[in-house]
Amino acid sequence: TEATQDELIGHGTSPLPLGSMSLLMHWLVATKTLDEAASRITRFYQVLGQGQAIQSYGEDGLIYFETELPAYDLHSDVFVAELCFSNIHRLLSWLTMEIIPVDHLDFQWREPGYAQDYRLMFYGAPCLFQQRKTRIGFPQSTLDKPVQQNLQNLEKFLTNPNFEILVLDFKAENLASRVAANIRQRLHAMPSLPELAHELGFKPYTLQR
């Protein structure tokens, strides 16, 4: 990104200036709940997304973030959508200091050869391909979660944001962190939801929530 002066390294419709992530994070850390944060994330991508314009809405008990991909340009926009959804999930998780569960993801394109990587990116969430929309869905109750981060933690985050957002190490003992730790230890042989539930001593529907 330093060489290109573009945080999207050429994948957007135009360069996303360096420092955009810092601007967004300062805006988000001032919120009280994920409901406020979700609105600001949506607004940020609409104004500065450079090809990542998204909308958020509720449907069937879920909150969705959706990005519009022109049918003629699906191949070149796949990376932008993947990055957008990964960032949204990890930003929400960082703000609450817990791994936010993803209900599922819908993608318009065919299942790629690296589809297994999606399970790693989104902590085992179901991914559906050749759908009418490209979107990521979270339980509606996610929006009620309080923001736990502050400016002091943000300063540490911004010293190496790519590392911090990738690792998401909260050193907590809640269920979400235990699930995430289990998955990180088995990146090359991802367990199924029932297998993971069995190892942690929970019913599969408990992890699904």
C-alpha cells in the first residue's frame, strides 16, 4: 500500500487514500453500540469505498451488509467484496472484543478453487455461491452489543492495523474466543460445526447462535 498510495492496492474504482482506515477507526471507537458502528461503517463505504459501496438492512432476524457487483465485472470485484466483508466482520469483532458470529454469506460468483479459505476468513460460517446477492449476515441481536474499545486501545491498533485486525487476540475466556482459538489452531483441517461443538461440549445450535 505504501508503494501504490492506495489501501485497496488497485482493486477499487479509484485509489483509497492512505489513512482512510485510521479515519474510520477514530469514527467507530466513539460509538456506544454496534448499531451505531454499523451505520457509520455503511456510510464510510458509501462515501469513500471506491467500489465498495454497501448498504445494510434487516431481514428475517438478521442484519445484512450487501455490496452490489455488476454481472459483467464479477471477476475483478471478487477481491473487493471479500476484503469488504472480512473487514466489516473483524472491525465489529474488534470493537466488541469478541468474535462476532456470522450467520452466513451469499456470493454471486461460482465457488472458487480456494473456497476453503472462506471458512478460515469467516470462522466456519456457511458460504453460499451463485446467489442473487453478495452479502454477509449477522444475527440482529449483534447490533445491541456495546462497543468495548477506547482511544488508548486504538493507538495500539493503529501501530499495525493489518496485524491487529487479522489476529484479533482478545485474551478472553468467553465462548466466542474459545471457538476462535480452536479454529486458529487447526487452520489446515477446519472442523465442521458439529465437530467443534462436540470438542467444546456444546450443542451445535449453541455455536450457530
